[in-house]
Amino acid sequence: GGDGAMLRHLARKLRASGPVTVAEYMREALTNPGQGYYTRRGGVGESGDFITSPEISQVFGELIGIWYISEWMAMGKPSAFQLVELGPGRGTLTEDILRVFKQLASVLSKCDVSVHLVEVSPKLSEIQAVLLTGGKVQANPEDECVYMKGISKTGVPIFWYRDIQDVPPGYSFYLAHEFFDALPIHKFQRTEKGWREVLVDIDPQVPDRLRFVLSPSRTPATQNFIQPEESRDHVEVCPEAGVIVQRLASRIEKDGGAALVADYGHDGTKTDTFRGFRNHKLHDVLSAPGTADLTADVDFSYLRKMAQGRTATLGPIKQRQFLKNMGIDLRLQVLLQNSGDTATREQLLHSYDMLMNPEKMGDCFNFFALLPHHRLVHPDKKDKPESKSPLPPVAGFNELLLK
């Protein structure tokens, strides 16, 4: 059947040329053009293999929309901004954010807003287009960077790109929600002979079964990605995440704006987090490649290092704390008062619990932000401290104060 095709393809490759890195294995299993998990079906939502926060509750996206507006106001209400989302899934989050922008149209009236989606999956971009524009989109063959464009139901122009580098420069708010966790990781193990990379190979005892092996000697990745001060015995590194954070940081430094990253992760403390999900259940990462979603926790300490001081960084802060700071409790009260029937109220309470309960998403999801240095420290603070008005606190990481 189709599900065995990817395994056969990998087995042939491994027999011919030896073990591959975990990163290469992930890249094949997730994005191989013919058989990759995302390219074939992009399994988001109830019927897919994982459910994300925006699928659970509109409140989640609304509060993120408010975060951007609050930052836009704190930065003196620039006359235009781009909302750039990396890996927008089904477009649910963008839809919720656009709803808030529409509700606050009076505040944003003089601001020119556009949406820029970075999406590699043709299947998902179609789903996004239907949800966000009602199908009012056009393919865009004359411009190789923008492969599709349209107008949202709320009247905002939307553009689709395959790579963040294709998004035009300019004052931008970036969003990466459950984006970094699906990028390929390298895995390393400390041994008595020093660091070794964990590789994926064919099991000689069992035909077409995959197994983990250690590289016999140091690999280039071992040299490049292990920090000299590393104290853990097992480490996962995502170089692609590092590259993207560098790009975000240099764009924010140059053009202004902010980036918000929301994902499950840790601050350089966890070791082995590579796992697979299929039909909402844990799935062995090496069995039936291409049929399960593979992810690894995001190492926020690595992202902070990769920002290389070009921007300030905030967080990671637990989702529960971030949403509380953003006023989720008040928003829930309002929605509960406005909902007529018990079913809706139960749904609201259930989704609130999913988002906030430390046992569910409340503690394992984190928020992390990149902001220009001047957003947190006045450039001329050191000369005359009393002259400038104090900077407004950053919402989510502090309590939200909307004047």
C-alpha cells in the first residue's frame, strides 16, 4: 500500500549509502514531495493527527491579535504593518486575528494592513485560501515570489510565499505558532569518546525495519552545533530554526516590528523530545515513516542565542501565564455571558481548560518574543533618565494595559 512506499524508499537509500541524520530522516518523512506527511495531507484538526490551539478556541487567536495591536500602539502606531505567519496550518489563527483587526477597525483606521503567509504545502495553502478569502484568490505566475494572492473576507490583501526570504521588507509582525517544532533536528549523544551523532539506519536483523545507531566518529554537525558549555548528555539541535530566527532578528532590527513564537518547548533543559503522533496518539518515530507527524520540543535557549543580540528577546513564558496576562479570564466571562445555550458554554469551558490547565497545554506551551531593543530601553535613557515617558510594558509578558 501507499503507506509502505516511504519506508521502502528509505530502506533502499540506507542500504545504498548508509545511515542518515535524524534531520534528513525527518525531512524525508515530513516533506518528501511524493510521500511526505505534510505534502500528502497536512493532518491538522479533528480528523488529522494533532489539534492545535486555534482549532480549540477562537479566544486564543483573538488574544494574539490583541497582542499585535498592543505592540503596534506601543511603537507609536506606524502607518502600515505586514502580518507574516510562518506555517499557518488551516488558516484558523489568521482568521481569528483578522476578526479582531476588523472589530478594532476604528483603532486601525489609518493603518495599512496586509497578510503574508509562508506556506510550503500546496494542499494547506488551498485550505487557507478557502477559509480566509472564500475562494477569491488568483495564482500569480508572473511573480515567482508570490505564488498566490487574494483578499480576505474582511478586505485585507493576502499573499502566499514558499520562503520567508520572499516576503517583502517592511514593518512586520511575525507569528510562528507550532512552526518550529516540525523543523528537522539533529540528535547528539555524549559518549566516553566524546560527542556522537544519532543516525537512522536499517536494522540488519529485520528486513525494512529502521533503528537508531551512533555515528562511529564525529560528524560535521557535531562540530558545528554543540555549544562548548553544553552540560547535557543528549542534545537536540535544529539548525533551520537557528537560521530562521537570525532572519527574523535581522528583519526586525532593520525594519521594526516584532515576532511572537508559540510552541511547546524548554529553555535548554530537556534532552530527548523527538516523537511521532498518529490519530492523536503517540507513534513510534521510526515506524511507517510518512504516515505520522514528527515533532521535537523547541529549545528556546538556542533561539535566544541565535538572535545574536540583534533584537531583545522575551520569554519563554508558559502559555497559561501569557494568556492570563492577556486577559483571557475576562474574555471568557464575556463570552459565557453572551452565549445562549449550555452546549456553547460547556465548549467554552472545555477549551479554556485545554489551553490553561497545566496538565494539558497550559504548561507545555510557551511564548517567546523578539522585539527591537529600543522597545524595551530608551536609546537616550542613560543621558537624561527623567526626560522620556516610561515605555509601556509588553503585553502577555506583563499584564495587558490598553489605554
